Amino acid sequence: MWTLGRAHRLPAFSLLIVGALSLAVPGLATTAAATAHPHPAGVRPNAVGELDCNGLSPIQRPVKPNLVCADPRGPYGGRFYDNGHYIGHDEPSVRFISSRPGSGSNVAITESLPRDPTALPTAHTPGHDVTHWFELTNAPWLSIAVCDANSSPLLPCQPRSDSNAPRGRYPGGGSGLVELQFYPPGMAPYADNIGCDQTRWCSALNIDSLECQSNGSCNNNCPLALNFGFIQTNGVPTGPPNPQKSDLATFTPNAHTLLMNPGDKITVHMWDAKIPGGHALEARETDLTTGRSGFMIASARNRFMSTNPFTCNGTPFNFQPEYSTARARNIVPWNIGSHMIDSAYEIGHWEACTSVTGRATFTDGSFKDTYYKHCQGPYETAPDRSFEPSDALCYKKGDTHGGIAAPNLATGCNVLFTAVGDLDFDGSPYWADWPRSVQPGSFPSPLLQQQPTSAGHRYPQIQFMTNVPESGCHPFTGKGCAVPPKGAHFYPYFTLAKGGGTCVWEFGNMPNGNTFGGDKQYGGPGNHGGFTGPGRRNPSC
């Protein structure tokens, strides 16, 4: 078990790391020492914000108590503990690999958003219930790596350069993980629930930066700093997107937030955009069905900030793609798995309930909301234990959260508040309630993703991965590790099938194409944590 280091230990460890690296990478030590904390002053954090995506910072309360965060890797291949709390996630993904220049910094994908059953969700017979998308995954996402010298391993990073890749004794350039997340309809408001709207999808640009050394010494006050901005029709964040100043407006959609209908065909493009004075990552979404579009640029002008790992202060910053290519070695070095250009699904965060108990209150400034801690029903097969102390945040069907949202569609729990996930694996995502057809019936239709491209060229290789959050799993030895995990009745998988005349990636329980062995596609415990399948050719349909 890993206990995080204290902030005052970081400078000494930084010098040791830089000194060691200078032996392997000539000329690096001076540059690293100068850039590890280039702005000793900067913007001081408010009492409320997102210095820690997991909400565990001792100096700052979280704005949103149930964010979907990155999953860092602990030392020696173990799992990460944030301020003493285990925070493992469950994120099955397919990674797209290419050695073509630009494939790591310019990616586009066209996808059709899922559609839910016309009937409302039920919670009577696991494996056979009417199930909506929000019960299965609260955030499908697309990823890319960005430079951030203030993120682990706290070393310089040259944008759009493969020189940042870990190699030998060099742990890699300072790296942030971008997750372009999509939020399903049915359980609003986003401020303390799952989605933006009860009938439409929305999305946001998330950038996670780990304020830790490669040796595992972290600043407990800001271990996993988050920049967040909804995709907006005018490109203007709804509130301060940075970790230091995020507030309720940051996580509240407004009239310019891009809302998309189930079934809409969307083109997503992420690249290093030219902006006044330089470049920054832009994420743009075009709804080909409605003609609407939106974007977000991770720029200093938009108030995105890099977080000082020593003081937790922020500095306005232009985040840029880290790598030129999407080669297999080009990874976010601190993340479970080997993420870079990925399509992933955040699962293990929902339990359908027949009733909820343990009334409690969440307060954020003027926003006050009632939630519940415990789930009762056929999906809750085991009592809450120390590793999963509650199922919160739980809400009742019809809840309007004080009149700010339309009635919620189901009674259930978004298990993210105290346990960060369903660690006994008895919730809805671990039953076979996943899509089985491209048409919704009792289960929703799948998200249909065409092959991603970079400047018109498809990615020639793929790799399946997942970071099943078993707290007793040691990835190097394989002891205590399994897919499906103990307690699960099913584990979803990727399928490549032909639909509408084109190849599409599906996820769930789809039997209509190449299933790559179903849940066997994830392989075994890997050297970057989690489960990693072999690199393989990206096939055609």
C-alpha cells in the first residue's frame, strides 16, 4: 500500500531525480531545475476548487463531489492512494497506434451517439432489466497526451515531440492526460449528478495533471489537479476552468453549452491549434445531424492553468499535444495502462436501486442538494464495507434537485463520492445489461465509432486495455487480478462490425462482428498496470 509523500519533501526529491536523470540525458538537469516550478507566486487557490479531482485535498473542498478522474499508477506497478484513500477506476479502452508524423497531435473521429430504450429503467431482475446508458457508463471518453512540466514526472516537455517518451532511466517529459468526456442524458444536474440534461448528451474537455515525482512523492494538497471546460458553441468556458478558481458555474451548463441528441452523428477533432501568441489544444465537435458545433481551447486566454507542484498555485498556460506520433512507446507515463490516443469507457459507477437510505446534504455556495448514501435492491448484493463505505451519491426517481433539473429517470447511486467506484462489482455495469443490438430494445444501442484518422490516415495498430480497480491486484505478479473481477457477472468488450456501409467500433455485449475474444481481448496483467492485450493489426470489417 502506498502512502503519499508530503509537499515539503518534494524539493529534495526533485533534486535527486534531476541529478540522476542528468547521467542518462545530458544537459537535462539545468533545464529541469529551472522549469519544475517557474512561477513561485502565481494564482493562489480558493477554498473551493479542483486541486484534487478526487476531492481529497486537505486545503480545498471540491466544487463537484463526483468527478470522473484519471487513474494514476503507484510505485512498482501498484495502485494509487490519494491522501490514504484507494481511488482505482475501471476504464476499458482501445488504443490506436501509428508511427505517422502528426498521429499523436491531430486526431479526428466520427461517431453516432447511443439511443436509450423508450421504456424507463427498471431494477427488478439483474441481467434482464430495462437499462439506460447512464447506468452503464457515466463518461465515454477520447484521450490524448499534453505537455505539462508541472505534472509527473516534473520534467521539461517539448510539444509535438517524440523525445518526451520514457526510455531507459528517463521517465518521460511532464505529461497531462486529456479526456474528452461525453455525459449521457437522464440524471441531471451535472453539478452533483451524471449529465447536463434529461434527454440530451453534452461533453467537456478534462485535463488531469499529477503533482508527483516519478518516485511516488506527491503534494497531498493538490495531487491530481483538474482543468475542466464544457464544449461550448462560443468556445467560452461557463466558469473558471482551472483547479485554483473552479466554481459552481464551471460545472453548470449554460445557453452556449453544446447539447446533442441521442442518435446524432458527431465528428470530433483534437489538434494543436494556432492561437494569438502561440498554440494550444483545441477540441471541436460538429453535429452532422443538426449542423450545430462547439469547441474548447485549453489556453491561458481561456484561463486554463498549470499547477505548481510545490505551492499548488496556478499559472495561465497553453496546453499543447505532447507527441508527434502515436507510437506504442509514447504514453502518459504516470497513468494506469499506456494511454495516449484512446477510446475508453468509464464504468463501475452505477447501482440501480429499489430504494435509498442515509439522507445527507451536499452544499456548494448557494447550491444545496439532498442525496442518499445507501442502495437497497437486487443489485446491492453485499453490505457496504470499509473499502466501499457507501454507495453515494444516490438519488430517488423523480428528484429535481431543488427544482433546477427535470425529474431524474431512475432511483440509483452514482458510486463516486466515497469509494470512487463500485469496488464490490455488484452494480449495473457488471451485469449483461449492455447493448446487444444496434437498435435499442430493453438495452440501449451502442456508441458507434468509425475508425479514427489523423490527416485522413487511419491508425494501423490497436491495443485493448483495462484497469479493473481490484484493490488487492498486483499487476506484475497477477495475484488477485481477474477479468471479469470477483463479484462481477459480466464484463463488457469491444467489437468491430460493419454498419451502414462502414466499419464501426462498438462496446458492450455486441455479437455482430469481430469480438476479439470478448473479455479475453484485455489480455493479462501488464507492465503499466491494469490488463493489457497485445498490440495487433487494426483490421478491416
